[in-house]
Amino acid sequence: MIQVIHDAVWGGWLLALFLGTGIFYTVRLRGFQFRKIRDWWAETAGVLLRGDEGAGPQLATACTALAATVGTGNIAGVATALAAGGPGAIFWMWTAAFLGMASAYAETYLGLAFRKKGADGTCLCGPFLYLEEGVGCRSLGILYAVFCVLASLGMGSMVQANSISDSISYVFCLPPLGIGLVVTLLTAAVIFGGLRRISDTAGKLVPFSAGLYMILCLTVILRFYDRIPAVFGLILKEAFRPESAAGGAAGYGMARALRCGVARGVFSNEAGLGSLAILHGSAAEDASSRGQGLWAVFEVFFDTVISCTLTALVILCVAGSGMQGSQAAGNGILYLAGGSDGSAMIAACFSQCFGRAGGWLMAVSMSLFAFATIIAWFYLGQQAISYLAGGSRHLAAIRLFYCFLYGNAVFFGCIARLELVWDLSDIFNGLMAVPNLIGLLLLSGQVKPPFSRK
């Protein structure tokens, strides 16, 4: 039943809506993510590298947003896409990312334009506001907020916790039940500290875990540098390779790669889901819609084009000995993880190169990534809960009940089957995206290009 619902939600209509919205905004915003890459890079990563004044608060906001996006999608999501859609899925992840940069800019721009103070005095920001006040349809805002809460209980908590349990169990042979108890207690210790503790924790976890993971990946890739051209060639070849069978089966291989690539790409960078609009709402009150929109562009680029590509290169380089096509590469990929997929696959790659230490380091990096995502997605769900509760005098009790649900979702994710967790998360993601993408298209006239024509 779950698979039937999953296939219905992630049918061709949703892929067309994601890609169509990205194409629409790419054209309307004059393809700035391609033409002005030096400019938006200078105003985001360049600010941090130069140590400009005010870089601290911007880094805190960016790390909180990256905590939600740079997670298991960069590791387990890529591995799952490769196992299900073959090497060609990576090309469609790139496509979804570059088109998604325009969508991410638009949703973050609108989020800042419509943010306001909530009933309790805290900042409230997200698609539910621009759907209600911009589009003029509170029903769409409520629909988005409900799906956002469900997504936080799926992608934000269950999937991340599942990947922590999977990687630690694979490397250290610890029982999932014990892992679940520890992860749940650590989550509670952070989220009960509010936004300040979430932001501080993300600001420490994201740079360290991202740096550690990139060093590990680059070390493996450099070891197999002679395979890199063949890997890129295979990705491009398999992205457009139709099956040789006639009739309705023709093109199935390409369709599967596209579907897996776009779905996993969206899962990873979240462009089009509206989550970036919520996360950037925590920026300083004088933060501009344009500036935060550019940070969202950088986050999508870093998440998919850099992090996901590193994961794909590691897996394909290690698995692709003597690669002659998708079948050979696919067999090698599955062999690495003993017939399974997910985070165990990348752990097997690192173990081949670094021995037991490689698996240990991967497990640590993966767990830090996933834990940062868990705490960031709690903030997303809490914002949606605050919107749904409105001015209710029981807001504190409602939030406490959500904390209870979130903790249970984290624990359940540690002990659940991977396939069920991924399918549920994909369903919630797809349903969450629909009202947001509709809102982005209807409010396109209010989104100004980040760079004037020269």
C-alpha cells in the first residue's frame, strides 16, 4: 500500500512540477545561477572566507539551513539513487540542483518578504505565510503546514535517525535499540534549549562533519583518480540511455534514472520544499530577502553539486573496477554493501580504502550530519505547529506534544526498516512540495532578480 501511494505521489506530474518551476524561475531570473556564479559566490562563501564584518550571524543562519539540507541525502540518498536508478541518476541530481537554485532563491525571497512575529513574539516565517497572505489562500497555508509537520516526522527525524543507527550498527555492531535511546536523549537535550541551542549546535556540527567527510572523500577519489574520467563518462552515458527493448519499455532506464535522481536530489537539497524559507526566517531582522535568497542558492550548490558529487565519485570509483555499463557498476555498488544500500554502502567504500578506521570515521561523520539535520528539522516542524496553532492559549502544550511525537519518531527511525522509512519520507516530501510550488508560480511577480542586467 505504501509503495502504491509513493508511486502515485512521485509520478511524472510531480517531477514535471519540480523541474517546470525550476525552469520557469531560471528563465524569469535570467539564469543568474549560471551567469552570475562569481557574484553570488562572492556574497556568500566569499564573505566567510574574507572574514567580513557580520559574517558570524550569517554563518550561524547558513549552518542551521545546511544542517537541514546536508544530511543523509548526501550519503545514503546518493547511494540509494545509484542502487535504484544507476549512475545516470547523478546527472539528474545535478539537473535538479541547478534548476532548484532558482526555486530556492524564490522561496527564500518570499519567506523573508512575508515573515512576521508570531503570537508568542517569536519570528514566524515560511511558505504557509506567503500562501495565506500573498496568494490569499489560508487553506493552502494550512495544507503546507500539515505536510511540513509530517515531513519533519519522516525525513527530518526518522530517516536521519535510521541512517545513524544503520551506520553505527554496521561499524560497531551495536544494537539499534540502544542507539535509538541515546540518539533520542541527545535530541531532547538540544531541542528543549530552543532556537539558540539548535543554532549553536548546528554551527559546531556542520563545519566539522562537512570538513571531515570532504577530506575522506577526496582522499578516496585521489587514490582512484585514473577512474574519474570513466566515471563521469558513465554518468552522462547512462543518464540518456534508453533500454533496447521495444514498445512501452523503451526509455525505461532513462525514466528510472530521472525519477530517482530528481527525488533524491530534492531529498538532499530541499529546493522547492519551502524549508529553506522557514530556516532563513531566523536571520537578523535587517536581513534582506535578496541576501538570504543568495545564501539559499549557495546551500543548494554546496549540498548537491559538491557534497553529493563527492559521495557518487567515491562509490563509483570504488565499485566501478572495470566498469562497462550500468549493470556492471550496479553489481559492484550492491556488492560493496553486501546486497544492501544506504549508508552501509559508503561505509564499505571507506573500509576498503582505510580499513576499520575508514568505517569508523564515516560512521562518526554520518552521525554528526544526521544529528544536525534532526535538530534543524525540529525547528521546521515547530514553526509549522506554531502557524497551525495560531493564537491558541494552549500553544505551549501543543508544542510540548509535538516534542513528544518528534522524540518518538527519532526512536522509531533507529529501529525501522530502511525501505519503509525512505518511502514514507518521499511521500511526505512530495505532498509538502505541491502547495509550495503552486505558491511560487502564483507569486512569481513579487520575486525580483538578484542582479540587475548589465
